[in-house]
Amino acid sequence: MLVVIGGPTGSGKSEVCCALAKKIGVEIISADSMCVYRHMDIGTAKPLQCMKEVKHHLIDMVDAGELFDAKMFEESALRAIEEIKKKGKTPLVCGGTYLYLQALLYGIEETPPPDWELRKRLYQVARKKGSEYLHQKLKAIDPLYASKISPKDTRRVVRALEVFINSFKPFSSFHNWNRPRFEFLAFYLSWSWESLSKRIEARVKSMVELGLVEEIKRLIGMGFENFLTSPQAIGYKELLPCVKGEKQVQECLSQVVKNTKEYAKRQIRWFRKQNWVKIDMESLGVEGAVNLISDHIQTHARRK
């Protein structure tokens, strides 16, 4: 059996997963699209201390700027699952990148390789006319996938259009949305929006205190500036103008908080559509959440 714990950014997934892993002896598979990149530790909130105590998979897989997509995640995660099961342990998938979770749980066919020139042109259109304009185009050719992503999710809108243009097949046709490939027990961590907003604000402040600006400077020095400007690099791209002296720190931080909250809202919408066990973090806290999830796992195991 596979155990999955998801939730929006800032919901406490790493803390819960680490505590659960210590309690029941599982290994963690990260389902975070940014934690796969080396040298990006603070802005991705990698669970560095937990990584010393609990075996983690799919963290620090590639350098910033290298290609790593949902299909590559799926293949890597399946290998990790087999490796963990051979040890007689249970795999625990932890993360909030819902496209990665979808790919792992339901499978994804091989999509056309990235077309960087086409992608660049589509991003130029998005900057001129807005991602909502491209989302309307996507809605006309692939209403199923368009209904599953936010009009503001430029990266996924662009990728879906890119795949359709190069394959003449809607992006949704590459996905199996309804039949899971294996048995899994899934939970998502829930907060009120007011509480989650405060947690996100505190998290961004903490990242800066831990040295996020210095981390960005190191990444620029390593030649990764272009990647840091990509839409997916939330927490990095907004601070670049500050690092270059083009904006004040507070202005950049406000943009980080704004973009992080918008991403969290998209995550929440996806998780609410899944038939997963809801974990009320405000009433339970980390310890209570771990105990409840552990009880669910034990109950499920007894039924088998």
C-alpha cells in the first residue's frame, strides 16, 4: 500500500510526514516540483533536518535549469516505491505538486518533448494578453484539462497548448484521471484561509532570515539566473529585482507572499476535489494529525 500526504504550501506537510515516518518507520518520497533541484534549499523549504533522520527520495535530483517534468517524476517515483517495498517498508509520498501526484497515482503517457521556441512564444503572448487569454484558447481545444487548472496557472496552460500544437492531441488525452494504478491511502492537510495566510507570511519572513537572498546570489553566481526567472520559481523570481538593487526588499517580499498565496489557492482547489481524508490541522496540530493518520493506516491494514 502507498500512503500519500498532501496539502497547500505552508500547511505543515514536511513536519507531519517526518513525525509519521519516525513513528511507523516509513521512507518519504517527495512530490515537490522544486525540491528536485540541487542548491535550492531555503526557497523550496527542503526538510534538511528531517533528511538527516529519515530516508528521502526525489530530492536534489538535478541542477537548476535542467529538465525535470511530471513524466520523469512518475518514472523516478515508481522506482523509489519498488526500492522501498523491497526493504519491507511502506512508501510515504509527501508533497503539494498536484500534477506530480496525479501522474504517480494515475499514470501519464509520454508527451512530446519540450519545444522551447514555441514555449517562449506562448509565454510572450501570456505577458502581452494575460494567461487568461491563453486559457480561453486551451478551453476551446481541451475543455477537460482547462477545467482542472487555474486560468492564472501560466506554466501548465502553456505546456498544454504546446503539447496540443505539436501532437494534435489534447493534453488531457495523455492522462488517466479515474483509474488509480495501485492501492493508496491519501490525506490532505487543511487550514482555514486566514490561518494559512498567516503561516505563509511567517514562512516567507523566515526564509529571508535564513538567508534566501544570499542563496539567490549563490545561484546567480553558478549561472542559474535564467531558471530563477521561470514562472515555477516562486520565492526566487520575485526577489531577483531586490538582489539586483532594482526594488526595495519589502516590495519584493510582498510579491513573494502574493504569488505564494495564489499558488496555495490553486492547490487547495485541487485537493478539495480529491476523495482524500481531510486532516484539520488547526484542531489537531502535528502530533494529533500524526496519531490520526497512523490510526487510519493501522485500521486499513487490519481490514486487509
